[in-house]
Amino acid sequence: MPFDHHVPRPFTSGAVQMFAPIASGVYGISNAREWIYIGETDDIQGALLAHLQDFYTSLMKRAPTGFVFEVCDRARRPSRQDRLVFEYEPVCNRHSPGRP
């Protein structure tokens, strides 16, 4: 089952602050060619902003342009992340189980 809202928002600080909630959930980061990373967190906005600050990670080296998210409770996050990773096969989730 794909992300609830699958049309990406621009992966910029301004768009993250405007659209991403400070809430528990899962998120995906992509560019025009591929899904880069799918994560789960207590704070979607904070996690996305942290990725934007990590300039030299494998995630940022793939030139991400968009993000999507779903709000969900802490108990459901890991299984939802696993399902989305299985479905979208993001390149950075293949290399390491944690944050890229």
C-alpha cells in the first residue's frame, strides 16, 4: 500500500517547516529518478530538517527533491516503514538499516 499522500512536496527547509508536522509517523525522500530513503520517527519535521543539514550523507549525495509523509502512532511505525521499504525499495534503506 503506497503512501497516503504520494505527491511529493519540495525537499527544502521552507516546505518542510510549512507542510511536515511535528508528529509521529513515516516519511519518504525521493528525486525524479528514485526513492532514496524511507524513515520512521517521533517528529517528522525534525527528522526531515536533520537530513537537510547532513550534507555529506549518501541520502543527500543523491540530490533529493521531494518528500512525503504519513502521520501514524509509534506502535504502527516500524511495520509501516517495513511495508513502504518493501514496496518502494529506496536505495539508502538497502545500504544500512539506520539513518543514512
